[in-house]
Amino acid sequence: MNKFRIGFGYDVHQLKEGYDFWLGGIKLEHEKGAVGHSDADVLIHVICDALLGAANLRDIGYHFSDQDPKFKGIDSKILLSKVMILLREAGYEVGNLDTTICLQLPKVNPHIPTMKKCLSEVMNVSENDISIKATTTEKLGFVGRQEGVSAYCTALIYSV
């Protein structure tokens, strides 16, 4: 009998001029980019946290410390592929992901199909198992002022 588990992820990154903007494994053209120890891909980070949490494997910072120089500037797709190895070694597979990106600009909706394709390839799961939604905060708060980006993810995993 399969055991089902649910995990949740939340992350925030500051937006600043002069940085690349990686989101969902792809580079978006924008005058600001996300700031972080890695490439600061907030969507991949919440997916990692949700999957790790569901499997009771702690969090992304535990496995990939922002104090470790070997992760400085690392492509978050590499981190996600390592999380998938940990997940599968623990005897789990992905059921589905439901994510929400909170960002005023740039508009995310046109990029969602490309993000889903990228993430499904990195994770070796069906695009149909990855839901990506985007919302603004109606110009309220740090997201509305375009000072940062945040994201949420709920993950369902099951034992194999």
C-alpha cells in the first residue's frame, strides 16, 4: 500500500538591478533579478523545500547551505536534481506539485509552459504533474513595490 505525504515550501528573494532573473529554471528578461547565494530561483527553491519536507528530509538550507562556497552561484536546477535523488533514495515519487509565484513584473503567465517543460525534464516527471500559477499583490507590499519575489509550493509524494 502506498503512503502519501504532503509538503509545503515558501521562499522570498530580493529583486535588484544588475542580477539575472532565473525563475522555474529559465532566465527571464527583466531589468531586475533575484538576489541570493545560488542563482536565486525562488520557484525551484520552494519546490525543493516542499519535496524535502514531504519526505521529512529537512529543508534546502540543510542540504545546500548558503554558507558553503561550493553552492555560490549554483544553478538551482542542479539542486533540484539532487533533491530528486534524495527523494527517490528515501523511497518516494512525486504525485504532483501546486505552485504559486507572487510577482508584480515581469508577467509570468507567458513563460509557464516553458517552465513546466524545464522542471519536468529536471525532475523526470510529467508536465501534467506540475502546476504553476502566478499572481501579483495588486501593488501592495514588497512584491507590489517590485522589491522582491515570493513563491509557494505544495507537494504530494507517495511511497514506491
